[in-house]
Amino acid sequence: MTPEQITYLVFGIVVVLALVFDLGLMSKKSSEVTMKKALGQTIFWVSLALGFFVFVWFEDGQKPALEYLSAYLMEWSLSIDNIFVFILIFTFFGVKQEYVPRVLLIGIILAIVFRIIFISVGIVLIERFEWLLYVFGALLLYTGIKMFTAKHDEETDMSENTVYKFLQRILPLVAHDGGGKYTIIKDGKRYYTSMFVVVIMLATTDIVFALDSIPAVFAISQDRMVVYTSNIFAVLGLRSLFFLLKGAVNKFSYLQQGIAIVLVFIGLKMLVGYFGLHLPVYISLLVIVFCIGASIVYSIHVANKNAAKELASKEPE
């Protein structure tokens, strides 16, 4: 077996065993996913991804390992932004706590399937039309600037969501969860519940995010192994990350600016490649770590400062 085949085999075995462990031992249906359990699961998935980085380093060398780590951190940071939209969807449709883990799991499995399709198509297109990398670079540059300057004061109205309105037009929907079912039969006719709508919206939301994240990973590496494994590890950690962050949305108000700067950097990195300028992969890694880390720390600092001010204003004089 070649080193790449060994890496794929180890990755497949690790993911299958990890899913069995995560779903079988850490996510029992009857138990509530507490903050402590969510933190444990998040540490589990991140540790697994970092452990795979060490394996790639020794099996395939330093360059693929650093590319994998950079791509994983890029995907992981973008997935945090993805989580906030997931929270809006669950809140809008009033999904009961007992159904959330199952719906998230189905949505994430669909996201993995779609990402594998997108990545496979993207790799084939780039191999045939290398100039597409510069198109991706321009797209990331535009997206990053737009994200950095966007205002987030107003809450998103999910009732105006394009996918939701499309489903309302083409399918007979009911405004309840059907007791956890995705479809129900009423008066001899099949109706689709809010659970079904949530699953579709989770999957399509991830597709939209993938349109930014996958080109960003291609900017870091066009190695199939790096792109596939970094994406799948990042997506597999979404479920635990959801439960960890759902009560702390307001503490990451500046994360989008950090992600935006990374996207602008990655976009520029792709575009300057046209002039024969190629930055070492460790530069990308340092920029990603610094921007995401700094935006998270600054967001938490501002949130704590605002909370202290609010508390002080409520104290009697």
C-alpha cells in the first residue's frame, strides 16, 4: 500500500470508530446534552483531528500535515459561523430539545455527502481548468470584504429564507413537528412536518457555507487527502460545537470580522499566484490562527465588558 492509501485507510477506521463511540457512548438518546458533555465531545473531536495531523506528519511529511492543519482550522472557524445560523433555524421552528441531536446528526450526514460531491467536482475542474483558482480567489476576496463590512444589528427573519419559501410553495407543510416524525398522513394526504423543513434547511445552509469554505481550502492545498479529511473532521465536530455555543452566541460578535480577514488573505494568496508568488503554507497557518484567535479573544473581552457595564447600571445608587 502507498502512504496515501494507508492515510485514507487510517482516516476511515478512525472516523467509523469515533462515530460509534460518540453516538453510542457519549450521545445516549435519553440523556440531555449538557454544556459539560458538549465540551467533552468538542475536545474529543478536536483532539482526534489534531491526532490525525500528527499521523499525517509522520506518514506523509511536514508539508501535507501543515496543509491539513491549516485547512482544518479554516473549516473549523467557518463552521462556528455556520453554527450561529443553525441556532437561528432551531429557535425559529421551536425544535424540542429531545429532537435536536437526531436532527443535527441527519443534517451533518447530508452536509458530508454534499461536501464530498462538491470537493470531487472542484478537484476535477481545477485539474482541467487551473484558471478557476483565480476565480475562487476573487470570490473569496469579495466575500471577505462583504462579510467584514456587513451589519449584524438586525436579526435574520427565517420566514423570509429562500429555501423555506421554496418548500412552502412545492410541498404541503404542517406547522408542527409531528411528534418527531418527518412526514404525517392527514385525511389520506401526506404532509411534511417542521422537522423535515429543519433538516433540509440545515443541509442547504451548509451548502451555502461550503461555497466559501471549499474554495478557501483549495487555496491552501489541492491535495485530495488534505481537502477531504480536513472538511470531514470539521463537519463531524459541528454537533458538539452546536451545544457548546448555543448559549454563547453574543460572546462571538467579532468572530465574523476575523473570518473575513482570513478569507481576504486567502483570496489574495490565490490571486498573487498568477504572478508566480507562492507563500509558504506555515504563513497561512499563522494568519488563520492569529486572526481567529484574536477575534475570539476580543469578542469575549467586549462581551464581558458590556455585561459588567449592564450589571453596574442595574445596581441601586
